[in-house]
Amino acid sequence: MLTLPAAIIPILTPFATLFQRRTWLKVQVLLMGAILTPGKRTVTSALRAMGLSHDGAFAKYHQVLNRASWSSLKLSRVLLRLLLHYLDQKVGPLVFGIDETPSASSGQALERRWGQRISARAIYRDPVRSSKSQFVKASGLRWISLMYLAYIPWAARVWALPVLTALAPSERYYQRLGRAHKKLTDRARQMIIQLRRWLPQRYLVLVGDSSYAVLELLHFCQTMAHPVTFITRLRLDAALYEPAPHRNPGQKGRPRKVGQRLPTLKSLLDRPETIWESTEVNWYDGGSRQLAVSSGTAVWYNRGKPVVPIRWVLIRDPFAKFEPQALLCTDPEVPASQVVEWFVLRWQLEVTFQEVRTHLGVETQRQWSDLAIARTTPALLGLFSWVTLAAHVLTAGQRMPAGSTAWYEKPWPTFSDAIALVRRALWPASATFCMSGSEPDMQKVPVSLFNRFIDTLCYAA
């Protein structure tokens, strides 16, 4: 059993019941190794960081990922409970974000992988390298991730903490297996069902990009036993209608689904009778921004699709720094300003995807087994949430110091500071600083040099 800081034990022991005893000991080694090691997050790198590079039984650590019996879904549930226990403010709804990789806006999150033995690998459009005139392909894996948008007190802003991640293979992958293709919206619906089962009584809000502006998915969120509010983008040329008129008693004919067709939101932009309200909302950079907002309720409907009552929100920048855009909310009672502020939180998902690539080595793992692949990336994304939670309990309500220098002053800590704090707490627990039995005399290192080593290792990517 490894010796861990007392503050971290309460957020680690709840996971122990999900593993067999021998597996749990290996999991702790891999967990600490994944946090402490810089660079690639392979099993061998984790073992080197833990001082186990000469362990001849290294294969048993690989078997934790490709053979051992444990459930990623159960781990996600325990992680969500811990996050809510420590970070839920118990006021207002719980806000979650959902996004897939790659998407139109999150090209940095594509897990680029090569190799014929990776069965779920496919060729996708690379949003980073592609443009309107050039189409660039990339080989990799696509994931869909559900993240808890939680306010972090010591960071003074909302972070996106992954709690549930699933592999979303391409249509060609299912064709090779002879199975029906499961679309992204189908997987999103399954994740929403699972989230609602875990949190049956809470008011839930989900935000997503335009990939989830699908009538079937939005209608499902509205018609659940406990509905979930979904906020996403809306096309400016979407077909909006008035609600169906009241049906008189004894009236013949098939009931109408919708009423009269409404003008498109694009046409409302230039109409002088459109009422614009100036409002100040929390913006992407953590500050506030003045926007011109027009809002209303309508029914979104396309032939052969479900009828979805929505609140639409039309946004225009008074300074003309971005193009007008439209949002929708499946709860028509939500105010327009609140819809905008919730949707703005979706940008934190992009930040998380970039942070896990930079500091947790997503895309650098080298598993070939289907089971190991399906476990490793969700584990690294979940590790982002666990490290954030560990930093939260280590600060104990105090402000976390930010890694500033003489040429750069950081006002608030970021994830690099959080993982550096956790590394400082974990280094003494590893075997790295233990005295050798064959050479009991320890070499003395100057304090300044020792601190330089620690800072270099703790802030290593």
C-alpha cells in the first residue's frame, strides 16, 4: 500500500471497492505514475516515474487495462459523486457540457492514432488544418464526452470536468461488423439517460454545439419522465412556427401539429420592428460583455420530425466583432440572458480538451487492445477531474499560488498549477526520494537546486 497524503485518501478510497485487491494496488501505481510522469502517458513511463523500471513483472500493469475486470461506467459514477460532494454549490441547476472529437470547433481534441490493429480508427476531417478551400484528413479516434461545468473557487471561474466518455466509431466501423450504425445523437441520448439515472431529482442543463441541434434528441430531452434542459445553436434559417391552434370540440380532420409559419431569424436581423434588449452577460474570457439580444418562443418543426417547443435567442454584437448567431433552449421559461450565459460555458470543454493533451498526454498512449483503448482515454479525461478535485482538497479553502515569473504574472491558477500542486504532494509518496539500501549515505543537494528540480518536474507537460 502506497503512503499518500491524508487529504487525498478520502477522494481515492471510494474507488477501491470497484477493483479486486491486487488490481487496486496496481491501479494506485499507475494513477500516481500518470500524474508524476512528464511527456507520454504510457504504462512504461508511469512505471519509470514510480521507480519500477527494473520490475520484471511489468506485464501485470498492462493487464490492468487490457484484461482486468472493472467497469469504467461505475468509476464515472463514483467520480461524479465526489465532484458533486466537494464542488456542488447546492444552488440552482447542475450544468453539463457535451461534445465530441473531432468537432467543428474542437480540432485540438482529436486523438490522432495510427496502426492497423486499432479497429475503431477512422479518417476524419481535421478542423485545425482544414479551411474553406482545403480539406485535410487525419487518422484517429472519435470520442464523445460529458463534462460537469463546476465553479472552482480557487480558480475563480468555471471548469469543465469530464465525468463520462465513450468511444464513438465511424459508420464504416459498424459496416465491417455488420451492425447498425449508432449516430452521435444516439450516444448522446444514452449518456443523458445515464446521467438522469444517477441524478433523478436534480434540475439538469446540458449545453452542446450545433451537432446536437437535432429534433429527435431535443424532443427526447423534453419528453423524459424528468426532462433535461438542452441548449445549443440554432440555424438562422430554421423553420419556426406558432403553436398549433386550439382544436374545437367535434372538429373533423387530423389535428394540426403547428400553427402559422414565422419569419426566419435571419430576416429578423434587418427588420426595424425587431425589439433588441441590451444585456450584460458573463463572457468567454471570464469578464462581462454587452450584447444586443432578441428572444421569443416558437415551435421548431420539420416534416416527419417531432414538434419541439423552444425559446430562441438571437444575439448581435453592438461592436460587430462577431457575426449574429442564434441559440435555442428546450425550456421556454428560461430567460434569454441565462440561455446565453449557460451556452458560453461550453467553451470550457475546448479548454479541457486542450489541457488533457498538453498536461495529461492524451494521444500519446500506445495501447493496441480494443479494451485498453476503450479504457485509457476516458481514464485520462477522468484524471483531469480527479487532479482538479485533489488540488481542491489540498488547498483546503485557501487560494492556490499561481506559477508566475518575473516576465509573466498569472492572476489566477490554471490546470498546470493544479497538477503541480498535486505532484508536490505525491512526490514524497513515491520511491524516488527513498534512500538506497546499498548506499545509505544520501547526497546533499543545495536547497535552491532542489527547488529548481521540483519546479521543473512539477510543471513538466
